[in-house]
Amino acid sequence: MTIPEFGVDTFGGVTKDAQGEPLPHPQVIRDLVDEAVAADRAGLDFFGVGEHHRADFAVSSPETVLAAIAGRTETIRLGSTVTVLSSDDPVRVYERFATLDAVSNGRAEIVAGRGSFTESFPLFGYDLRDYEVLFEEKLELLAALLTEEPVTWSGTTRAPLTEQRVYPTTAAGIRAWVGVGGSPESVVRTARYGFGLFLAIIGGPAERFAAYTDLFRRAENEFGGSPQPIAVHSPGLVAETDERARDLVHDGWLRMRRRMGAERGWPPPSPGDFEREVETGALYLGSPETVARRIAATVRTLGVDRFDLKYDQPVTHADLVESISLYGERVVPMVKDMLSDD
């Protein structure tokens, strides 16, 4: 079996101090930069930063944070998880990431998404009734811009372009993905435009998504494009013991599920939901040995090219740094050994 890459992602979630109080946004952002440095030192392949526009997440400008990280890291690749393309301008997205690619010496990646949170739409003057057309048109334009050739494009969501070149150019292009939450239409669209598939598996067993990885490969063949990588993004935390990891995450996980459920119309969590997610679902939580076994099983099932652990949990910065270090220094080597035996 081909050994995948391994990364970590953060949404910039607000962490807490030693007394359990939430930290201010500026401190969370500075801590996040330090966490990326820890990921680079641990030998991980990718560090992703999400875009949000709400009080419980500190990062609204991932590229700015990633540029700061670029100056303090050496080899780790840097990208958004995700850039909310629907409420952004593809030309500006390309320009910002091409600039990041320059300052990081070729380490920039884009993960474009429609946005599971919708605060950016009214903030930047977009109508949620245009949710689908905004993403479809802007993804088409971004795909054209990434060729770094003159672009001619027209649509309904922004001014047309005629033989327009966009700068700066890059040395070798920018790796680009589309974040997908499980819609077959989104999987096919990702293949049609030639992006990598970035699967957000945030609940339930990973094997449910095997149909999507298969659909992606079949769609690539149908469209005649070159094979693009597939990545998985799932939440979790690594600690020295299973008990320590569960104690750290349990209460915050329940609060998050209740809050998100109230916003999105989900039912409240039932007794046993947390344990099911830890044991067989999409919460990769526990000791290095436990997390390694679960990641290896997911990689085998889905045949992915990268596994990203969304490590940010409502714990302390020190707990997050420890989790990153354990993941890079102990979990990843164990997963590679498990997969090399296949």
C-alpha cells in the first residue's frame, strides 16, 4: 500500500487558559502559529487553517496567519481548511495564495469550500439564495486561474475576464483541493474541474465515504483528467492515555454538539454518542497507539493520499502542542509501520 501524507488542521477555535476561561482572539492566533511550528518540528506534511467569521473561532484571514507561519517553519506545507470561495473573489484568492507560495518557497495549498458556516455571506454582501451558483461559477474561474495562463471567463457572479493574466506567477503551480462534506454532486464537480478531493468526515464511520472515493475516481476517468489526490479530515486529539484524552475532550465535545445542533437543526446528542464516535466514528481520540490503529484502518478502507487530524479542541494551548507532537512523533510512525505490512 502507498504510504499517505499526514497533516493537522485547525479552525482557529478559541482555546482556554489554565483556569478554563476562553482566551482572547489575539492570543489564540499567536498560539496557533506556535502550534504550526510544533507540527513542522514533528515532521508532519501539512498544516491547515480554517476561515470563520464568528466569535468562537479566531481566524478570519487564513492566508495572513499562514504567511506568519511560513516565516517560522521550514518544510511543512501550508493551506486553508477551507477558503470560503463562495463569498470571496477567485482572483484575490489566487493572488493571496500565489503570494503565500512565494514567501513559503513553494509550500502553499488551497482548499476551497462552500462553507458549512454562512456568516461570511451577509458580511460580504452575498445572498444565500445564490449559494449554489456562487460556488459553481467561482470554482470554475479558480480552476482557470490556477493554470496561470490568460483567462477568458464570464458568469453572473462577478465581472467577466478577457485574456486576463493574474500575478504573481508561481514556480510550480499551487496544489488545490475542494472540501466536500459528502454530497455526490460535489464529488463529481471536484473531479470535473481537476481539483483534489478533501473529504470532511466529522461524524460516523469512515467506511460510509468509500462510495465517494470510488465515485471520484470514476468521475476522473469519465472527464479524462489526470488522477488527483484524496485527503481525509477528521477531528481528534492525542494524549498519553485514552483516559486522559477522553477527559480533556468530552465536555467540550458535548457543548459543541449542542451548540452546532441548535444552529443547524440537529437533534441533541444522545447518551453514548461520544463513545460511539471515539470507538467507531470520526473522533480520533486517545493514546498514540489507539489513534494510530484507527487512522490505519481508515486509510486502508478509503485508500486516501493524506490524513489530516483536526486537532483543535476547547482545551489549553499546551494540550494542543502535546497532541501535535505525539501525533507527528509517535502516531504517524506507527501508522506507517502498520500500512507497510499490508
